[in-house]
Amino acid sequence: MTTSHPSHWDFDALYRGESPAEGIPPVTTVPWDTKGPKESVVAWQEQGLITGDVLDIGCGLGDNAIYLAQHGHHVTALDISPTALITAERRAADAHVDIKFAVTDATELTGHCDAFDTIVDSGMFHCLDDDGKAAYAAAAYRAARPGARLLIACFSEANDDPMRGQRAVSEAAVRSIVGDAGWTVSSVTPTTVHRPDGVDMGFWLVVAQRPSVEAAQ
């Protein structure tokens, strides 16, 4: 069966329970809905990598953002799907945390400049095509303050077409795309993520930093 790359998916349709693209069946529950923070985000928080004002890009149903807000961070959470954000806002209200949610294209991040100390991306990077990845890395750089961290969890080459056309990303591609946008890549670490549907998936955990003002001079 021929399927489309997720960069051409209608993610709002997916969250509405409709087919996001030709050849992709509708689902009643998105497979990444853990109703709790992702393992990668918990690990980054526990390692002290998440600090200050946080941007959660591709926040989906909001569980990572809620977890980070519960740990004292001022969180802005963005997604391209208005439907996903309806659920995210309801979950945040139920958790009694204050999060700024907005519908935004991650490849542009319009209105955000030098605003965040940490940018968290748990599973969005691999949804973009090559041009989209490059535009996103550059937009995130503009949105970050000098010295800020970019934390990405994305599909690794350990997966064999893990989500019907959702292609994995090589370590070399991660380093090249993120580095070309100006970030200093500190580490690209392989890990296994356990999905709610019982599927184990290979991921890269990427830690990068925007150079500080001092380093840039």
C-alpha cells in the first residue's frame, strides 16, 4: 500500500478521528497518547536539562507541557492542530496548571524571538520533510535565547518504517540539520521508547545548545 510522508498529513484530521492522508486509516486514539509525560521529557527534567522559560513544540495533547508546568516551568505549548489543543487545554485545566497554548506552524514560529531558555520537541522533528526540518531548526534558533537548549526526541534508524511512511532520521542528518541552523550539538543518544500500544521504537535523544553571547563574540 502506498502511503504519504507525515509532512503531508492533516494532523488536525488525525486528532478528529479522520484519515490524515490517502492510504492512512483513521484512528480512535492517536498511538502517542500516553496521558502522561514522555519518558524522554521526564529524563531531561531529572537530568536538569530543562530550565527557565520552556517552549514545547508539537505539544499534541499537552501532557509534556503539563508535567513541565507542574515542575515549576513557565511553559508555552504550540501545535499545528486546533483539535489537539482543545484536549490539551482541558487536561491542563484539570491539572490546575497555567500554560499558554497556541496554534502555530513549527517551521515558522511567528511571534517568538529570543524568548525561551529550553525548547522541547518530543516526537515532532521526524514528522517534517527535509526542508521542513531545516526551517524548523532555524525557527527554533530564533525563538531561543542565547545559551538556550534544544532537546529533540525523534525516530532513529533502528525502526523499519515505523509508522507507515514516517521515516526515521539518521544521526548524521540530525547533526547536519540542527548544526547548520547554528546550534551546537552536544549529544545524539540512542534509546528505546515504549508506546501505549505495546510497540517499542528506536529514538534519538538530541541535546543541542544555542551559543551564548560570549561564545558568539
